[in-house]
Amino acid sequence: MKSITVNSLEQLLIKQADIKLIDVREKDEFSVDGIKEAKNIPLSELEARMSEFNQTDDYVIICRSGNRSGMACQYLDEAGVNTTNVQGGMIEWNRR
């Protein structure tokens, strides 16, 4: 599984790189401190929302700590979707 640090993610967002940032936390978590460039697709809805993923795009996946996003990356990778997990998730993002 590919991974990225929050500092590297921040640099990509500053450069306005063409990344698809997906936050897999639940809606109530995302509403408190979501990254504005992120799209919220909760892990609990991932299977039902697979049609929103394109196999030619690259997705950066984030959650609170990196655990749920790791599970999401594994699931998506097995489905042929290119993913990168954010190490430390929103906990690290908020510490930077």
C-alpha cells in the first residue's frame, strides 16, 4: 500500500495538484474538521459508492488516524482503484 505524510499532502494541496482527496470518516466527524478539498465518502458507505471511483484516477485517502483509510485503500486497491493512504490521518494533519 502506498502512503503519504501529512506534510507531503499539504504541499500537494498548496500546489493545487490534481489529486482526489477522499475522507472516509463518518459524516459527523468530517463536518467537525474536514479538509475543504476532501470529498466525504464514509468507510461504511464505500462499497455502495464504488461507482464514484474511476480506475484511471489516483485517490488519496484520509481518516482520523490512518486505520480506516488503510482499510479503504486495501478494499479499493483490490477493486483496481489507485490509492495512497495518509499516514497518521487527521490527528497528524491537525498537529502540523
